[in-house]
Amino acid sequence: MPRIVRDTHVYYSNLKWKNQKNVFADEIDKKKFLDIVALVRRKIEFRIFAYCITDTDVHMVICAQNSRENTKVLKEVTREFSRYYNQNSGHRLQKRICGYYESEKIEGWVNVFKYCGKIHLIPVACHTVKNLGDYWWCSYNDYIGRYKSGIIDTEVWMNYLDADQDTALFKFKGYHRRECRQI
């Protein structure tokens, strides 16, 4: 079995914003969120294994050094995006938004990958798209090489599936196809 990072803290996190229902209805805002995450990664060491940005919130699987670092990452991202949105919303917004988050620790790598898979399936489950690869604001496309957001660490999951990258990609796509059929 491929080597996997040990003694890390992996969390499922859901980021939301008060006072605004569709914070990410504009694709420019979704892109800006990814840019903000990339900036925060330069300041604080953490890894992201999966994300999905919907019109209302963001789902992520984050690996930080400890729970304090996880909290620091989430606070920084929500604060910076709230600042950006409040300064650039213009006529779209009656009230200022304030970001908040919920986070829970994930135990065991099998569960980490299950959470990642569930996050990837959100656009299909919500009937946003029929085909998973058609949704650009999800890390699934990072894994299959269709789009590179620059914030995803694909190596851990792919190496867990197989040391050979082509075989790992085949297994990855197969897993998601099976899960999509159950929706």
C-alpha cells in the first residue's frame, strides 16, 4: 500500500455566509473564493483533498497540522471572502455578509475518501448537472486532469488507489460512476 501521511488532522468543513442566500451565484465570486484559498495556503500550511462551491456555500475536506490550524484556516478564508464580497457587491447586497463555518474531524483515510466522494457528488445530487465532469466548481475535475484549480492535493487519494497513475484514475472514475448511479 502506498505511503500516506500519518498523524494529521483531516476535517470536513462547510463554509456559509449570513445575510445572503446565493453568495456564489456569480461565477466571478466562485473564482475569487478559489483565489482567496490559494492566498491563505501561502500564509498557513494546510492541504485540501476536496471542495465543492455551490451557489450558497462551500464544502471542503482540509488537512491541517492540528485543530487550531484548521480553525485558523477557516477563519482566514471566511473573513477574506466576506471582506471581498462586502466591498464588491454593489447593488447586489442589502446587508453585509458575515462568514461562518462548521467543521468535524474525520477519522481514518477510508472515511476521508468517502467524504471527498460525497463532496464531489453534490452537483449531481442537487441536480445542478447530470454529468459530474460538467460542474467546474468542484475538485473532481482536478483529479481527472480536466481543470487544475491549484489548491487540491490529488496525490494522497490517487496513491491510495494505486501506485500507477493510470490505474488510479480508472479506479477513481469507476468509484464516482458507481456512486452517481445511486443518486
